Amino acid sequence: MKTIPLRHLNDTLKEPAFSASFDLVDIHRYLSGKDMVQELHRHSFYYILVLEKGIGEHQIDFATYPIQDYCVFFMRPDQVHELRIISESTGYLMKFSPDFYAPIDSVANQMLRKVSHQNFYAFDVEKMKELFQILNNMYKENTEQQGNYKEVIQSYLAIFFIALLRQSRQSIGPAESSKDYLQNRLEAFQELIRLSAAQHKQVSYYTKQLNLTAYQLNAITKATLNKTCSEVITDYLLLEAKRYLLVTSNQINQIAWHLGYEDVSYFVRFFKKHTGYSPEAFRKDFK
């Protein structure tokens, strides 16, 4: 079974990094007068593209975003993306492993979960200037590497996340505790799906693991995503199927088995019902 290309942080570094778990590069310098064109792949790390000036196109989990001035792309580990960015673009490219920013404080952890759930942020000129002050300081710390520089970078990361949350009009104050609970339960559900969907497709398995009733879990997914539990599971299976159809050359039966469908014909009907395409037609039309 061929897997989707997975890039690790050390694999992607164009030049030696000061820290194996964190890297921040100047995009204009990184491009060196050449356009960046990356085929569909996934990462084992967080990947953040902050653009002051940019032209191109960025596809994240099959949603296409035009690259524009004053924007941020925030990708979680395992998301699939394809990127084309022209050489004149300016800004920063940040990469860090999940263990680099892993605070014990629950509020700080929630910030990362919240901010990484949105893949695209748009800013105006003034807000982008504020964001670049944070990034410039972070870049200086990573370059000079003075005492406790990692801890300083982690502190700047927290400020950076707050700036993104403010831009998305999300509050991190006590008044949001009920929303925090819903978001935390949703994320726990989504993580379980990621780990277990090939073996477990019934809602009852997830309610048992999360110690919730089906009514409670449906209320959470409806409040946060306006979808039922079953729809969230289905969405994940379809997304994973699309990833394998477009990024690998695996046969349909291999992809079906990877997703836990022993009956290949059932998988084909499932995919066509929800996408309007057979797996073969989807691969042919979108690859």
C-alpha cells in the first residue's frame, strides 16, 4: 500500500536549522528568485505561511485559496496541501514540530487548537505590520540563538497565536468557557476519528470512548460544525479517500481496505453517493 508522501521537518529544510524542531525562514531569501511549486503531500509538523506580498495558489485538504497580500495560511500536521507561489513573494515560512510548542497550561494548549483549526487568515496593512513585529523578533531570536532563545520563541508563538485569534474574532476569556468545552470535546472526537475510523464507523463507539450519550455528542457537533456525528465521520472518510485517490497510485481496492471497507463495491457506492463521482472518475477528473 503506497502512502501519501509525508515530509518531516528535517527533510524540508533548505539550509541547516538552529533547532531541529523549529524553523523560520525569510520567504524571499528562501525562494532565491525561483517560484515554489509543491505537489500534493502532507507534513508531520505545523506549517505556517505568512505573506506580506504574494501571488499564487494554495490548496489545503482540497479547498483552494488564492495567495494574496497580507494573509496567513496555518496548516496542522497530516493535512494535505499543494502550493504554488511566485518568486517575488515576501514574508515568512514557519515550521515547528508538535513537541516544540506543547505547554502544560491548558489555556495555551487551547489557543493552538483553536488557531490551527482555521487554515486561512486575512489581514489589513496595519494588522500585518503588528504581526510582522512579532515575527521579526522571533526571526532575530532564532538567528542569534542567545541564552534561552527557544523559550523566548515559544513566548512569541503564544503572542502570535493570540493575534490570529483576535483576527478571527475568537475570545479566549472566561466568558467562552462553554464554547471551549464544546471545542475541546469536538477535537477529542475528531482525533478519535483520525485514529479509529478505519476500524470503527459507528457513532456508538465514539460516544463510549468519550463518555457521552449520542444526544450529547450530536449536540456538540451541531453547535460547532452544524453537522451530525455521522456526517463528521463520513466527512473524514471521504477526505482521506480523496487524499489517497489524488496523491497515490493505489488501486481502488487498496484504498477501500485502508479505510476499513472489505466490500470494495460498498466503498464505491459510498463514495459516489456523497461526491457524485465514482473513485475512478474522481481520480481522472481531479488529478
